Amino acid sequence: MPNKKVIAGIKCYHCGDHAGNFPINFDNKHFCCTGCRGVYEILADNNLCDYYTLDSNPGLSLKNPVSRVKFNYLDDEQIQKQLIDYRDEKISKVTFHIPSMHCSSCIWLLESLYKLEKGILFNRVDFLKKQLSVSFDHHKLSLRKLVEMLSSLGYEPALNLSNLDEAKRKDNGRRLLYQIGVAGFCFGNIMLISFPEYFGLDRFSQQSFSRIFGFLNMALALPVFLYSARDYFIAAFKSLRKGVINIDFPLALGILVMFVRSSYEVISHTGIGFFDTLAGLVFFLLIGKWVQNRTFETLSFERDYKSYFPVAVSVLKDNLETTLPVTKLKIGDRIIIHNNEIIPADSILLGGEALIDFSFVTGESLPVSKVFGEIIYAGGRQVGGTLELEVSKSVSQSYLTQLWNSEHFAKENKSSIKTFQSVVSKYFTIVLLCIAFTAALYWFIKDPSLSSNAFTAVLIIACPCALALSSPFALGNSLRMLSRSKFYLKSPGYIEHMAKIDSVVFDKTGTITQAAGSTIYYEGAELSTQQKLEFYSLCSNSVHPLSKKIANFLGSDSLKKISVHDFKEITGRGIEGIVNGISLRAGSHVFIDGMYLKPEADLLLSYVYLSYNNKTIGNFCIKHAYRDGLKPVLHKMGINRKLSLLSGDRDAERSNLKQFFPETGEMLFNQSPADKMLFIDTQKLNGFKVAMIGDGLNDAGALKVADLGICVTENTAHFSPASDVIMDAAVFEKLPDFFNYAKDTVKVIRISFVISLLYNVIGLSFAVKGVLSPVMAAILMPLSSISVILFTTAATYLYAIKNKII
Amino acid sequence: MYLLIGCSLTLALGFLAAFIWSVKSGQMDDDYTPGVRILFEDNPTTDESKKDNQ
């Protein structure tokens, strides 16, 4: 093949994948599969080829076309009611979550949908939330058609039960914006009105002005006090009732004292009060909160375990295939499971060739074949043809839901790790109250007139706004840095957890080995194009992982297969068949018994020998790869942490793994998901702060119980609901850097706390003397807040560079 | 002097009202997509553009 190299470099015009050795040519462009070509055709017909100019190869691969029947359940009135936001006689409005939206071309295409389908009246994209809202004429276009159209373009909406009971958080976010707006408005105006006071001008102006200004300030501070700062009072009150002192308590106390004292001063004509400081404080605090919320929103992902279940299943009733929501499934129902669908309930196999991938449940990565009459447990995924099953247990009783509903999942506050802020704010509040009372007592003895003055001044100046801001800013910022390197934390609080981890547990399959990255190469006499095609046809008859791997290596789905006669698959040995009248065999050396025998010493390697016309011509060598940089990663991680390994597989690889793992680490094999959970629990009982690193399929339970559950994924669209962190497998090598960065972030928080304490000490030294002037408070408060914000932002950025995160 | 204070406060209140109104109408809900949207060229489909030109 002289031009093989040239063709091998060709990328699919639509999705950018390698088009393989046999690209489909259409319109002078190359496509990797008919699916991609189909999308191009649709777009070209509708003059939407701008899609390709905005971003190169923006499309989504359609090598695994979605089954049409899959969306039949959308014709069910009840399901429609749950999905559709609004409906009247003419139009329906619906909002989809589309996980595959990823670039500006996607926005463009999804917003041009109305050009493709006349029934669509209006559609709009919210990119950050990956949402598409569509208004459509349901007389012209059914919901099912709409979803099918989106799927055919590669933008399959995620329709899950969890979407159905999604709470509306929109109003909450808007309320915060109102609060910020009110606080900012009042802050600015109070500052403006207080200017004469700052420069001592009112001594020259009339006394009456200063009084009016005082009352104006009070009027302006009232909405800040009653509306903007409301949440702090509520939070402080709630935590007090629980008997916990958190950061909200000194904040609320400071705000309250500030307002009461200032009002008293204004009403009694003794001063102008601290309204400017009050408004400024609340304004900065709310800004901090807003930054925090924004970070959440951008990185929010669904954790609900319901994401795993398909919404509805196909049910066979009176020989007719209809669809039913999973929750309505009854014992005895006959269900149809298509390729790649998850079995929703324990059921008995009635028909079809069942090959079930249980990696989700048991940890075994190879699909298991089941025969007629066998029970298939919920959570398995069918690989291959269509199955007919009879439900033997209702959904809620199934094994999987038991695992998911175990008490560990229900626990909200599962971790024993306390955040720095919560620990500090407790002591801070106690010390603060002590100082305030001591100052009050001291002045009560010496000069009673100054007593209340000093008491309130201490509470005002020590109001820990810098402390309250340092954590959200530092954590939020480093969260953003980490997510830039494809390390997504569920919430900023987990950065502090990461810093404290002293025991790391690794899962084997999919975590330290690469699921998709195994390499394959061919040794022996060169295969002609014809031979390649023949072996490809043979291997694509088998669903064995090795056969599939070889079939993928030799050709692609677009090739026309030659029919194979007398095909036989001998389990554990190999396959054989007659193609074009020539006998072909592929399998282990025992099966082939040729001259290319190699001792199978390396357990990481699998050999598949090829026999052509009863003559051995060569062999494929398939290597199950460990992740790149596994050794340095484990070495660095193990420096001051305990490392362990859990695997659902047999312990054949123990000797191989020994060279990677340090002596002290434990290695446990044949572990069921429940065993893994137990192991983590024991570690936690022994006082370790445990991080579990897994692929989130078979170790979901363990990920949840661990102090920090890290889910390594090759495709960020698929993740475990149980994990706290989702990590792109491509950045596995950076794992130790991430942990170091978490430690540095905590260091930054501590330093910024010291900075804010310094400001407090300066302020307090005035306050205890009873000579705190409003100007001083108005200067110190914003100064400390701003310097803390600047410091944390800059420091987390610099540490990110130092740790090579960005 | 009182008039001026009144003026400045009314003006500021006006801005506050404008802000609240903008939040209410959903301007702050999504601050990324509109920025990208404005960059898209408006290419009407061929037959529509013909109609427009005639």
C-alpha cells in the first residue's frame, strides 16, 4: 500500500477523528463514518456549513448511532408532562441539558435549529449550563422528533429522571444579585454623604447638615441591614440553634452591633455612626459569595445516581413493543434491552445473545455471557444484540439500588475533616468575645461612660470580613486553576480535604491501567489488503474483546464484510471460519499450534496467532497498558502517604504491580464493591484521611465513603455520581502536583488569615482604648478586605504556576 | 443643597431600579453565550435572501 501513510493522516471533516485507512469520500471531504457524513449532508442541504468554519472539526463522532426506538417513550403523555416546562394550545417550551455541547460552533448550530426544522419557533443556548431551550409548535413537531433530530446531529440531550425533579435555583441566584445591587447602591451613597465627615468639614458647615446626613445614612443602611445582610443573620441563628459557632456568628454580631450603635449615635446626636463600614462590609461579603456561586455554577455537575438509569425501557405487551417509565416496571413484565442499554432491574433472560458488561457492579472488565433462563442482575450493560428479559424483582429492591442507597450515600456531612475556616472561626469568636468583655469591664471600672463604646468598637472592628473572604476566594480560585487542568472538584471545600489526605487507595482497572489505551501490533509475514479484509470479516463475527480490538485495527465499520461460513468460536481458545473458501483461524497458541510460539511470560501481553489456510503466518500482540507515568506518580504520591491497591480482578498481576507499589502498601485482589467500601471504612477507623481513586463504575460505593473520592475518566461525560472529584485520565501524571497545590492553597488561606488578623490587631488596639473613629473603621475594613482578596488571588495563581498546574 | 442631595439620591435610585429591572429580565443569567452569539454572521438561507433582495 504505497499511499497508506498519506491516508492515515486524514481526519474526518466532521468530527476530527482519524478517518482510518478507508475514509468515506463525499463532496471532496473525508468522513470517518456514515453518521458523520449524514450530518454533513443535512447541514449542507440547509446551507449551514458555517458550522465548519467557526471551529475546525467541531462535530461529534457518530460511530455509535443511537437506536431510534430508544426515544419512543417520549410519546408517553406522562413523561412529556414532566419534561416540558410550558405548554398551551399552540406551543410547547422545553429545556434540554446537552452534555456534548463544547464549542462556539455548537452554539451556532443549536441556535440555527429553526432553519433545519420548521416546527421550531425559538431556540436559545446557555453555554455554561449546557442548556438548550426550545419553543416549538407541537402540532408540527413532536417532542420525540425533536429529540431524535438533536441526536442525529450528535447532540443527544441527557434525559434523566433527575432532570425531572430538578429544583429551580434560578431565583436564588437572582436574589443574591438584588442583594448585591441594594448593598452597592447604599454603600456608594453612604460613602458620598459621609465625605464631609471624613474630612472634618462639618465643623465649618452648619450642624443641621450633619444631623440630616446622619438620618439619611441610617435610612440608606436600613435596606442593607434588613435585606442584603438577612442571610447572615439567618445562618448565624441556625448554627447557634445547632450549638455550633461558625463564621456567620461574629459576622452577624458585628453587623448587628454596628447598626445598633450607629443608630443610637445618630438618634442621640452623639456621632455619625459606622453606616459606611456596615454597607461596605455587607457589599464585599456578598461579592465574595457571588464569586463562590459563580465558580460552583460553571463547574456544577450532576451527582444524582439517577443519572445512571435510563428513563424508560421498552416493554413487550401483547407482542407489541411499548415504552414504560422505569418506576412503573412490575414483576413479570417483559422488557427489551438494546445494545449499550443498562438493565434496570433483576430479570430472567428469555431470548437473545446476552453478553453483559458488569464492570459497573462487580469490577470485572470483561463482559459475561449469559444463557437462556439465567438471572441477569440490574446494572449490567448489554453489549451486542437485542435481548428479551422478564423482570423478576422490582426496581427499588434490586441489588444496585441497595448499593446506592446504602447509608453512606445518604450522609450529607460524611467527612471527619473540618475546614480551616470552621475551626478558626470558633476560636476567633471566643477570643473576640473575651476581648470585648474584658475591654468593657476595664472601662466600666475606670470610666463607665466609655464602657459600651469600647465594647461595641471591638465587635465592629474585629468583624471577620477578611477572614470570611479569604477562604472563598482562595479556594474558588484554586478550584478554577485545577479545573483548567481537567481536575474537577465538586466543591471548593474539597481542596482542604485533599491537603489533609494521608492514605491513597487506587483501583486497578480503568484507573492505573488504561481501558482504551491498550496497544496492538502485528508481527510476522505482511498481510495483503485482501488478507486484512478476510481476517477483519472473521474477527468482526466475534464479540470477544480481543477479536474486537483486532477488527478495529484491521478495518472500520464502513468496510464491506465478506461472509464467513462455518464460523466457530471456542471459548478461551479462538475463532475459526471459512472466508472465500480459505480456512482462517485466530486464537491462542494452543489453538493454532504454529511455529510462532512465544512463551507467555509477560502477563501484560496477550498474543493472538493467525492461521491462513492451515499455515501460521503471524501474530498480534496486545498490551494492556498501565497509565503513562504510573511509576513516578506512585512514587511521588507515596512520599508521605500510605498507598493501597484494590482490584476486582484475579491477582495474576500482583508481581507486575509490585515494582510500582512501595513495600508498605497493601494490595488486595478479588474485591467486590462492598469489600472496597469496607476497606475504606477500616482505614478511616484507623485514623487515616482516605482518598479513593477509581473509575467510578465498580467502586462507586468506595468513592462515596472515602474522605475524597476521585473518579478517573477517559470521557468527562461519564462519571460516577459518588465521587467528589472528576479527573480527566489524560492528566493522571499530574496527580501529585494537584495534591501539592491543594496543600499550598491551604497555606495561602492561613497566611491571608494572619494578614487579616494583623489588621484586626491594629484596629483592636484603638478599639479597646475606646477611641475608634468612624473614619478609621471605614478605612481599615475595606483595606483589609481588598488586600486579602488581592493576596489570595495572586498567591493561588503563583502557586499554580509553581506546581505546573497551568 | 437639599435639592442637590435629593437629585443625587433620585438619580442613584433610578440606577438601582434599572439594575433590578435588568436582573429581573434575565440579563445576568447567562453572561457567556451572548458574547459568542454576536460574532455569528447572519447568513439567511438562499431562497429567503433572494426574496429579501427582490
